[in-house]
Amino acid sequence: MDYFSGEKHGYISDVAVSKSVEGRGIGRMLLEAAESWARSNGYRLLTLYVFSANARARRVYERYGFQPEVVKYVKLIGQNSKAKDLKPGRADLQTPQATLVERPMKRICVFCGSSPGSSPEYLRAAHELGEALVRRSMELVYGGGRVGMMAEIARTVTKGGGKVIGVIPRDLVERGVALTELPDLRVVGSMHERKALMAELSDGFIALPGGLGTIEEFLEVVTWAQLGIHPKPCRLLNVKNYYGRLMDFLEHAVSENFVEAEHRSMILVDEDAESLLRRLETYCPPLIDKAKWTLGLSKDE
């Protein structure tokens, strides 16, 4: 229990991953598991300790959503300490703490179908996600359509008092597809401009079930993330296991060495809107270098 705030405060004394499995996302999974456990048990703050000499670890933890805060002073008084950067008599050595904080998610881009799908569960999922966005005061960025799941989520957010930004090519406006009553409907010249503007406006991306356009749009922003173009989270809302076979295919691509496991791990899947948005807020982008991985597969290297 935190003495000053009276809230439950969790501490992680150390995170260690064997060198033989470094770079596979195991550290991230350990931190996510610790955070999940702490959240489910009512903890409001999570702190881990990092030795001042370990600059790499501090950079990694900051990428994972931890922020440097208080400084703690330590002094070596025992004979069997394994802390290599602590020296007898060095009472002035500082050990930074890092506290996990949720990154602000103001606008969420949602890719979804212009069709309602074959089951009422699809429209229900769009409606529930819209309500969840409103509860969290998150703005919706979407493709500007007035049909299918696109219309359902946009109208749900608008009805709940939330803000919606629609982005749609002029050609589709002329065909009567646009939700023209939107106060903020941005008309662009092409599909390429549409995707670029949606990505620029958004802090994270979610794909509801949809067709070829939905899948293409989502995988493009994932590709940009693996190339380091942006650090934004990409999530699938897996209604009725709609994306189950897509994930199976991506696992197959990993096994055939066309996708790195760390890149595959960037796509997280959830079946619940609230849980998905919570994970979106605490997303920790992996430290990856696709060029280095690709060159490492070359027989000439």
C-alpha cells in the first residue's frame, strides 16, 4: 500500500531474459503479464527498479510505457551483493525508478466493413466499440461511409456525444456512400490520400470485421509500424473468431521465415471492446529492425 496515496502499489524487482532468447518479445510478455495481474488485483501503480548503469534497459522500459520518476539512494552494506555497479561506500549512487503510465489515446482509427455482415453480432460489436470509445472520451476516425458497420459505429459515437472524423474519397461521395451529416467529413482525392490522412490523425488502429479494403488498410498500418514509420498500436477486434484464420496464416508466414515473430506479435487480438481499448492505451512498441532481420536471412551475410 502506498503510504502517501493510500493506493495499492506494485513493485517489480527485476526483469531478466536469457541472452539466447533476447529479441523474441519475452520481456514484453513478462511485463504485460505483470501489468495484467496488477490491474486485475486492484493495483493503480506499477514500479520497477533499474540500475543507473543500465542505459539500454532504461530505454526499453520507457518504450514500454514506463516513465522515470523518483530517485532512490542505495548503499552496499552486505558482503555478497551481486549488483556490479554498486561499490562499498558509494552512498550517492542513484537507482532510477520507472513507473508505468498510460499513453494518451485521443483518436482511434477504426477500419470496418461497408457491409453489416451475415450475423447481428457484427453490427452489435460495432455498436459496443462505439459506446466504449465514448466512455473513454476517445474520438473516432473512420472511412466516412453511411452503410454497414461503418455507419453503425459512427452513428453510435455521434449519438453518445462523441466526436467523429470521417475521411472519404470524392469519388465515393459522388456515388452517395458518404455520411454527409457528419460535422467533420473530410473529402480527399484518392484512396491513398484517405489512408494517409486517417493514419496521421490517429493515435491507434482497430480493425473490426470487414472485407478486402478493411484487411488491406489494417495490414498497411501494421507494415508501417514494423518499418518504424510509426509506433502506434494495431489491434483486431475478433468478433465470432472472424480473424482466426488470418492469424493462422500469419503464424504460417512466421514458420516459413517471411514474417519475424516479433513483427507478428505487434498484432494483438481481443474479443472484447473494453479490454482491447485498455491494451491499446498500454501498448509498448517492440524494439525491432526489419532491415537487420531481413539482411540476417541472406546467405551472403
